[in-house]
Amino acid sequence: QVQLVESGGGLVQAGGSLRLSCAASGRTFSTYAITMGWFRQAPGNQREFVAAVTWSDGRTNYADSVKGRFTISRDNGKNTVYLQMNSLEFADTAIYYCAASSGGSLSTRKNDYPYWGQGTQVTVSS
């Protein structure tokens, strides 16, 4: 069982930066290989992949729309995953969700992630 809690969302001006955090806990979290992912969903849109990182060795995968602007990282000692978002645009406005998947596939498919946080709102203003 894995529990995920996001934080760090808020209102930011276009061109600004924001860092999201995802605190992970659970009895089996540190026992198995795992991929941590960030997804986002704007009103009227599907929930889409943003970035992923393998917990053990730090391999990463990014959506084309955020490559070069967003950075995913993890602090194993704190059981926390981060999403550093720079050069934010209005199109980045969405609810951002942290998710966990078994294995190290760096999957972009939301159905491959059985564990999800509650989401945190990111709003980018002009």
C-alpha cells in the first residue's frame, strides 16, 4: 500500500516558477521497485502524462510539452518526489496529480499507475 500527498500548488504569473512536492508513505514503499509520475488534468481535457522518475536509479521521462521547462526529481531519504516547473505558461494551468507504479517502466499511461494523490491546483495567470 502506497499513500501519496501533493503540495506546493498555487497561483503564479506566466514566466514564473513553482515546485510541487509529493510525500510518499506506506509499509511496502521502500521494498519494491517503483516509478513515480506526475500527471495533470485541465477542465475539459483528459488526464495527461507530465513526467516520471524511477525511484531506485533516477531515470526520467518527460512529455514533449514540458521538456526543457520541467524537472522531476526525488529525495529517497525524505520519500518525496518533486516537480520543478519553470517558464510556466497559461496552458500549464491544471490540477497536478502524483502517481506511483510498480516496476521501472517510466510509463506514460495513467492506467498503469494504481496509486494516486489527491491533486494540487496550479493556476498560471497572464
